[in-house]
Amino acid sequence: MSYLELLKLAAPETILVVTALVVLAADLLTLRDLELRMRFLIGAMISCVGCAAAIAWMLALPQHADFAEGMLVINPLTQLIKVALLVLTIFTLLISIETDFTPHAGEYLALILLAAIGMLFLVSSEDILMLFISLELTSLSLYILTAFNKRNAQSAEAALKYFLFGGMSAAFTLFGLSLLYGLSGSTNLTQIAAAVQGPKLDPMLLLAIVLTVIGFGFKVAAAPFHLWAPDAYQGAPAPSAAFIASGSKVASFFIFAKVVMLGFKGAEGSGAWHACVPGWVPVVALVAAASMVLGNLAAIVQTSVRRLLAYSAIAHAGYMLLAVMSHNGQGLSSLVYYSVTYGLTTLGAFGVVSIVQQRTGGDRLSDFAGLSRQAPVLSFCMMIFMLSLAGIPPLAGFFGKFYVFASAISSGGLGLLWLVILALAMSAVSLYYYLQVLKQIYVAQPPANLPVVEAPLLSQVMLALLALGVVVLGCAPALLLGKLDTAIRLAGL
């Protein structure tokens, strides 16, 4: 394959690299004398154009290729995931426009694009070496984005914790992947699975499974590897936290599912109650159960909406792990649907929190008191986001949970019923703390000295689009699921 053909395969990532350089050059050379909001607006518009161009390239020129034995895999499924990631990136850029936490607008927007590039390469690879490099590109960008608010000590503390835990997770991941290479002599996931399959699991393979699950557990903020998440969600700038909770989740869960489905094929085992068989499924089952219980119970006592969303994310990671355990096409389809709709919902929730925090100076539940009287559009959007996260029909969150639970039962039979029952019980618990947010917005009386929250028109339009997407994907899930099922079938998963 020539370099020109390789460049064509990596055209979306190349477009984003060029866009990041253009944003940096424009902000440095021509925008320095403008006010901060205008710099963010122009830089975000340039970045959004670059993301839209990358999406247009993939939609206009769908491709199917495998470069260097899985180093870069292009098929309808990876392109669909890339489009979803770029859409989430666009909304993250739009959230950034109304912020004023840093004068370095160009650098901040460029880092968002670099993180997106890492995610695009991540979902396009089936080679463990490329996976690790892409993970680190994404992670390093997110560490810096978390620390970007120099006026807030919480931002620096959150970034340090995120960096330390991320470095530890990278070590676990690298050790696990190196064991896979040692056992198989290959870095390709499919070839690894063919080499390690056998009637009995190798103890080194079991160790590789545990280490890999631990490493990816940090990335997806699953318990007990979640300790960085509450501080990162609370201390990071709102757009950074939104991107960590949305785009990073979609990419990390998709590649985690691909690693266990392709690389650990034949070593599934069983997580059935009282009939456990060694493999990666029982390990993931324990992590899923811990995430659902800890995330939901800890969220109940939170007074910060950001920390509430962080513990909610830990609980949702547990739900998504149920889809990973299905290890079939239906499970992967439900996982992608759930993660994408969750990404849209949590982006919208952080968009509302960002506006309220900028106007009131805090993100406590009491800061949302009486919001419906001041910003009805903002409040209605927040109601849709909270109810979708709680799994209330006909919103996307309800169908996402239903499809995930159905895929877990269909693949694992009654053996995984205990985990589905636990998930249902914890979903009922989650309704309490989501309603606490809505109670403050619609029922509580605002204090007399609370600043008036006025939502900018651009933010209202963006949040309304996100809320509309959550409603439409809930009422007509086939819009996404139909494309997903076709793409998964063409990818042979």
C-alpha cells in the first residue's frame, strides 16, 4: 500500500490535525486582540468546520480496508463510531464558547481536537501496540484539558489525580498486553485469540485478562478503579469534564469490547450465579456489580451536581459492562447505542451545569433552586437529560437500558439474571437522586440573593438540539440501531 492510499484511509484524522494547526495559528497570529468570547467563537467555528469536513469525508467515501494486519481497520462500524465521536466533539466545542476560564483559547480547542484524533485512531485499530499509543494520545490530551483552569486549585488537584491514576492504569494495560504478546507472538487481536485458545486456560492468560480489565476499568471509571472520576468531573473545566464523560466513554467502551471479543475469544468463561467458570466474563461481572452498587449509593449523598454526575457515570459504566459481557453482535450494538446516547445526555447535562456555575459561581444543588422561573428552556432540557439518565420512557436512556439488559439475558441465559436484577434495582435507586436535581429546579424557591441565570441564545439552541436528539433516539431507536446492526454484520462481529 502506498503512502497516498494510507493518507486516504487516515483522512479524517489528517483533517483534524490540519484543523488543530489552523486554530493555533489563527489564534496566535490574528485573534489575540479580540475579546475572549470572540476568540473562542471563531476558534470553535473553525474546529467545528474541520470536524464536519471529516464527517463528510467518511459519509461521502465509505471505505473497507485493513492496513498492516489490524494497525488501521476501516469498515462501516468504525466509521459509524467515528462519526458519533466527531458529533460529540462538535457539541463539546460549542459548550466551550461561553466559557472564560482561560485566555488560551486556541491551545484549549486544539487539545480537544488532539484528544478526538486519539479516539478516532483508537476505535480504528485491532493491534495492541496501536491501541496503547492511541490511548496515551487521548489520555495525555485529557490530563492537560483537566488542568486548564489555572484560577481554580481544584482543577490542578483533579488533573494530578487523573494523571497519577491514568499512569497507573497505563502500566496495568501495558503489562497485560505484553503478556498477550508473549503468549501469542503477535500484536493482532485476532491472531492472539487463535494462539491462546485451548481446552484449558493458561494461568498467564488469566493474569493478562485481570490486568487488562483493571487497565480499561480505570479508563471507563468502573469501580473500584473510579477514584479519579469524582474529582476530575468536579474540578475540570466544564467542557473538559463533558468530553471525558462522553467521547472518552464511547471510545473506551468500544475498544474494551473489541479487545475482549477478539483478543480473548474462547476465554469467556461464565459469570453465572453459583456456576462460575474462569475467564474474562466473571471478572467483568464483579466490576459491573461493584460499579452499579457503589456509583448509585454514593450519588445519593452528593450535594454537588458535578460529583453526582460523576458517581452516576460510574453506575452507568456498570450497566454498559453488561453489554460487554454479551460478547456478540447484539451486545456490541446495545453497547454502542447506550454509550452514544449516554454521551449526548451527559454532554447536555454538563452544558446546563456550565451555564449555572458561570452565573452563580457554584454547582451545588441549591444553586439550581428556582431555575425553571429564570431559564425555562434550560430547565426543560435538564429535565429531559435527568429523566433519560434515570431510564424513563420514551427517552433514549430507557431503551438503552432495556436493550442492554435484554442482550445480557439472551447471551448469558438465566445465569446472568442476578446481575440484571441488581441493575434494575440500582436503576430504581438512581431515580431518587436525579429527581433531587429536578426538585431544586422546579419546586424549590430560590434564595433572594441568588444571581439571575440568563442562558445565551447559542447555548439554548445547542442544548435544545441535544435534548431533541435524546428524545428522537428514544422514540425511534431504529434510526441508530438499524445502521449499527448492518455495520456490525458487515464487520463480521
